[in-house]
Amino acid sequence: MTYRTLISADDLKALLDAQGKVLILDCEFDLAQPDNGPAAYRVGHLPGARHAHLDHDLAGPTTGTNGRHPLPDRAAFADWLRAQGLGKGQLVVTYGGMGQSGAARAWWLLRWMGHADVAVLDGGRDAWVAAGHELESGEADDVAPGDFEPGLPLVAGTVSAKDVLANIETGEAQVLDARDPARFSGENAAMDPVAGHIPGAKCRFFRANLAEDGTFRPAAELRAEFEALLGGEPAILQCGSGVTACQNALAMEIAGIPGAFVYPGSWSEWIADPSRPVVTGSEPWGEDEFRHKL
């Protein structure tokens, strides 16, 4: 059986019990306190999991104008994946990180690197524990390097700030902003020096993709909501720094709506240039809709 979007805790346990060769990436992170992710990993993680740090492993260097979590260099990321033991065609399972956004970022990056066999653990570590499976603690063991080689991207691709700016005029794609409604509307700018959103964007708060237990909602429900938002247009996904946007990308893949583009720099890059337009307030399917869902 192949896993390309989600895998359940019990299915993953069965693979591990059968001595299946699986690379598990713990992607726990805390935007406010970056050391919390590694600390949580040391306290308890899935057996054999290796920690993937959002700032150091799943992102590249920042320049002050390219956003908080720019994409890593492909060659450098391939080296890191090999160092984790990744081999050609090996299944990778990711979990954790603010509503599975860290896990979705790793999932998207692996597909961007041309690796098809990657899935997010549905419900994350909580689902693993709830299913009665054990955790282990401490640091990761040393592993032999894998023979992974990057290939052609298996995602639609990325867009630049220039592309998004042009799209404001053309309206060829619908921008979906994964940030929470208060940040989208401009009520809360605690994380950014400028409040608001990209003109024409709609709010698709990433947590709206999840059920109360942290698992992803049914595909049919997700499909209906994304289709209503998009109105038949292609999607450009953004957020604060290109992380929670990947959770929307995963939700769309689950829903059977592939082909979304990701704007990696997202809001933190957009506002680095004061000439780029910003608006505040709710848009259709924005703040009021998702406040109701929460």
C-alpha cells in the first residue's frame, strides 16, 4: 500500500512491527520559542523518529527581505535528508508542529524534492499515544547516510512576490491566506510589523482543516469548502512565512484538488517592501466564517 497524503497511527505501527523501512520526522516547533520543539522531542517521540527543526532544517537562511522561513537550498536539503538516512523510494512519515503545519511543510518539501513516498501521521503524536503506542525519549541514534537523490518536483510549484503582485491585477488565481482571521483582518499584528492581508486574498485558516481530535476532516467536506473559496480558479497558498500554507496544500491534496501553488515568502516577505499593497478588514469567506467554525 502506498501513502501519499496521510497515514494512521495503527497503519504506521503495523509497518514498523513488520520491520518496514520508514524514516519518521518529528517536526514539532514553537514560533515564539524555537527551542521548545527539540525539547519536546527529547521528552518523547515516536520510535526511531528524527527531529526536523523548522528554522534550521526545513528552511533556508533569511536575508530580511525573503520572509521568516524561505525554502532551503535544494542541494543542502538533499544532503540533510541523506544524513537522516533517507534512501531512494523509502517511505517518510512526518508529524507535529502547530496543527500539523510543521509536518505538512516537511511533506511539501519532500514532494518539492521529487520524493513521492511521504505521508503525514494523521492526528500526530497525540493520535499515536491515544492508540496505545509507546514513545521513546532522548536524542536520535546515529544512522548510516541514505542514497536519496532529488528529482523533478511533484508539486505545482511556487510563485514569487512579483507573481502575486501581478495576480492582483489579472485575478487569474485566488490567493488563500492560512493565517488566523485576526491576523488576516489586521486586528492582530503581534507577529508582524504590518497588519492586514494581500488585496483579493481570502482567509482559509489552516486549523479549519482539522477535526477536534486533530485529525484531518473528511475529504468531501474539505473539497466542498475549498471549491467554494476558489470558484473554479487555481490557488495560490500563503500564510505568515510559508509554513501553514503547506497545511492548506496538504488539505487540498486530501480533498482531491491538487495543483495549488505556494508563495514561500508569504506575508513576512510581502511586507518587507513597503511599496506592495496591503488591505485590512474581512473578505468573503474570511473572518466571520472561520470565527464561526472555531
